[in-house]
Amino acid sequence: MLGRRAAKDAQTDAKGESDIKKLVKVKKSLKIGRPGYKILKKYETTLKQNGLEFELHYPDIESGIQPRHRFMSAFEQRIGPPGKDFQYLLFAAEPYETVGFRIPNLQLDKSKGAFETSWNKESKRFKLSLAFEPPSTPS
């Protein structure tokens, strides 16, 4: 353990920045606000699955940029009290602020058709559709 620490200390320079941090250029841009969004709840009757559909509108997005998303545990966030019942879905695209939505902490169905994303460059709309696994029935 001390050997790893010594190797890490050897990589850092006098300022405390590692060689990796020097190679990565952090782009700081002025945030222009939040994107417009619409959220729809859906229910698939044949599969008995609940789902959500997010549509975000980025009219002033920089050219060549595609919005990104990620899931975040409630224990990673620092805004509210953490809890095991929820997780967060974050959307980010320059120069907009990152927006997050609190969703149930249920297992996601990642099969084709149940979890889809799309980016329309002409209308500048990002759409994410997700479905939760149906609740298991006790036998």
C-alpha cells in the first residue's frame, strides 16, 4: 500500500497536479440556462411494465455536440437527503446546465425497444425512453 502511495506521489508535481490532469483540457463555458423538457409516463399493458419518456429540447446547442445521459445513485448526489428508493437521471449538453430527474430505483429493462435514445440534429431534440422491469410475482 505504501508503494502505491509513493508511486502516486512521484507522479504528482510540486503543484499537486498529476500528469493525467495536465493532458486533459477542461473546457469551461458560460452556461445559458436549462433546456426545455417534457416527461411522459407510460404503461405497457401486454408486458405490465411502467416506463418514462424524456424529451429535452436544446435549441442553442453547440454544433457537433450531442447530449449525454447518465444514471446516478441517490447516495452520490449532495442536494437532498440520500435514500434507497430513488435514483437520478442526468442530462448534459454544452452550453446548457446539467439537469437531473429523480426516478424510482427499480431495475431497468435494457432490452431492445424498452430502453432507447435518439438525437434529432434538425429539431435539436434528445429523447430517452425507458421501461422498468415488471414486478416479480411470488410463486
